[in-house]
Amino acid sequence: MAAPLDQQDDPPPFACQECGACCAYAADWPRFSLEEDADIARIPEAMVAPDGSGMRWTGERCAALAGTVGEHVACTIYADRPIVCHDCVAGDEACLMARERHGLPLTMP
């Protein structure tokens, strides 16, 4: 059994393109926080939430996420993704929380 999230020393090096759990964690994430208007304008309008607060949520995931969570995924706006997405770290506490929600392993095999 994996150690509790708050007791893991070094985060495991998960491959983000084999995961995508962070992009399918919660409808209010990712939110825009420090983006300039010009940064948000580069994101296709169809992928921005109707209230402009962040990315649109389609079904159970960010509208920019392509592929199957836990198998193979890609961000369709990778170069223009929000700052919160740039700040994601594979294997950190938030990553492990998202992986756990999707039933994905919390440690490397």
C-alpha cells in the first residue's frame, strides 16, 4: 500500500501524457489567476468558461484535454495553457490527489 499523500518523501516521476487526471479533477479548475487579457485571448473562446473565470469544463474534464485519462492525453492548447497548468508538477500532492480520484496508481511500478 502506498504511503499517505502527506507522508511521501519524493514525488514519483509520472508521465503527464499518460495521465491527465489533473485536467479532469474539478469543474472549477483550471481557473485563470494571473493571466493577462492577451494570454486569455489566445485560448479559443469555445474552451473558456462562459463566465470567463477559467477553462470550460466539458463532461468530466477540461475542454482542452484530448485523449483518455490514465492512458494517453494531450493538451490541445499546451503553448497557451493557463498559468495554473504551467505550475502543475507531476507527482506532487495535487497530482497524487487527482490520480487517486481517478483510481490511478500513486507510485511507479
